[in-house]
Amino acid sequence: MSDGIDTSSSTDAPGTDDTPSESSRFGRERGSAPLAVRLSRIALPVILVGFIVFFSFARPDRFFTVDNFKTILATQSVLAILAIATIIPLIIGEFDLSVGANLGLAAIVVTGVASEQGQSFTVSVIAALGASTAVGLINGVLVAKVGVNAFISTLAMSTIIAGSVLWYTGGNVFYENIPSTLLTLGQGEIGGIPIPVLFLAGVSIVIWYMLEHVPVGRYLHALGGSKEAARLSGLHVVALTLFAFTLAGFLAGIAGVLQSATLGSGNPTVGPQFLLPAFAAAFLGATAITPGTYNVVGTVVAVFTLQTGIIGLQLMGVPFFVEPIFTGVALILAVAVTRFLRREAL
């Protein structure tokens, strides 16, 4: 089953005790949730609508426009996909702090292989997704097989990726000979809908269905509840952990390819700045839709709530330093509320 290897050490990472148990998750689904939990399900969508209404009246000339809404949807789709990547390890009680750097790795590989090696769009994308997926697999091996704490191993992996990217690029931005197909992927539209939004919709549906309606999704939630209980019930803890980290790496790769396609270039500094907003959205999303549980819909709503608030404030002339403060405060509140909701649901 798990080959006698102890994978419990990584559960000591800060914050992993926020992962709700499987029993509390199903208890809420039976309709026994307290009032605070029921209200929390709709609070985040209500805040999002409130932001849209407020900024539409405050800056109707700049905020309430079709182009602005398209821009928000297209640019934040990358962050939303990365945030979905973060919740897969979180569900099993682990952290993957390398997802931001992994996004940057994919962005550099897809543009570098095309620009520097002169390869086709298809080869470039396969190389980028392969590199990011491999990073996810290595993370899984370090956690599940070697027994390294996930918080430490993925943080170390993040710095390794950052150094490797700087070595490969020499600190230069790749922007020449970018395949037109790649640019269309990030900047084109289908039926008036930005293509990155369609990718986000596809990723969201697939991951939501997997987590809610496929046995492996239930196994991941069970693993997050208790690794020892999951092992005793016959679940292969090592395989599930490998799967979670590998999937997170693959999703980070998709986000990285879309990011480079949106910018039309590969920048060696892109990636790490996505980490905090992605985790803020993951934790904030756990307060909504199915409170106390990391979930896809809540995560996506959280991304657009946070970014709509930030963009609205920027359009009103608020100083640039407000964004990291806004995100940091949201992360602290989200973690606190998630812990409260978990206690309420028990």
C-alpha cells in the first residue's frame, strides 16, 4: 500500500491543520451546517457583486466597460488556474510553494524553446508542460518517498527553479520568434470570449468534476483528513501524494504557458509574484461555496473578488503599494475565517 514509508512528517507544515476532515465535509453536505457556515457560502459572491456595483458607480468611465471586464477576465484567468493548482496539495494537507516559480519555468521554456531553439509551437508547449509536470513529480517524490517536509522541499524547489531560469535566460527576456499560435492562445478571442477564460473554464470543470464525482477526489479528501486513517482503509498514500503534486505541477505549467502567451514574451522574473495571490485565493475560496473545504468554485470566485477589488482601487487612484497590503490582509482573514468555519462545522 504505502511501502511502509512514513509520509506524515509534512503535515507539520504551518497551516496544514486547516485542511478539513472528510467527516466534517460530508456533515455539511447533509444540511446540518450552522448559520455561520450557511451564510459564508454566499458571502464571497455577494462581495464580488458589491465590488462590481461600487466601482461601476465610482468610475463608470473606466471600470464599467466591456474592455475592462474582458481584461480582468483574461489577465486573471492565469492566476485562477494557478490558484486551482495550489488547492490540490492543500486538500491532502500539504503545501506546494513552488507553483509560482513553476509557472515562471513553463513561461520561459515555452518561449525559449521556440525563440532560442527554433522549435514549433507544439514542441514548445509539450516541453513546457513536461518540465512543470516533472517538477511536480519531483516534489511528490521528495514528500511521499523521501519524507521531506513539503513546506521546506517545495520552498527549496522554488529557489532551484529561480536559479535555473536565470542561468538559462542569462537574465534576458525571450520575445523574438514567438509562434503566432502561442500569441493567439493568450490574446485571441472565440465568440467574443478571451481564450484564457475558456482555458480557465475547462480546467475548472475538469478539476471540479474530479474532486466531487470521481473516486480519486474522495481519496484525496480522505487523505487530507488523516493519512494514517487513509492508509489503514487501504488507500495508497504514496501514490495519491505523487498524483496531487504532479497534477499541481501540470496545472502550473498550463498557467505558465498562458502567461507567456498573454504577455507575448518569456520574462525570467515572472512567477514568484503569483504565489501569494494564489494562496490568498485558495484560502479565501475555502470560506465560500463549501465553507471549510478547499474547492474549485470558491477559489475562482476568490481570485476575481480579490483582483476586482485591487483593480477598482487602482482605477480610483489608490497608490500601487495597496495591492500587496490588500492581498496580505485577505490571506490572514481567509485563514482565520477558514479555521473558524471548520470548528463551526464539527
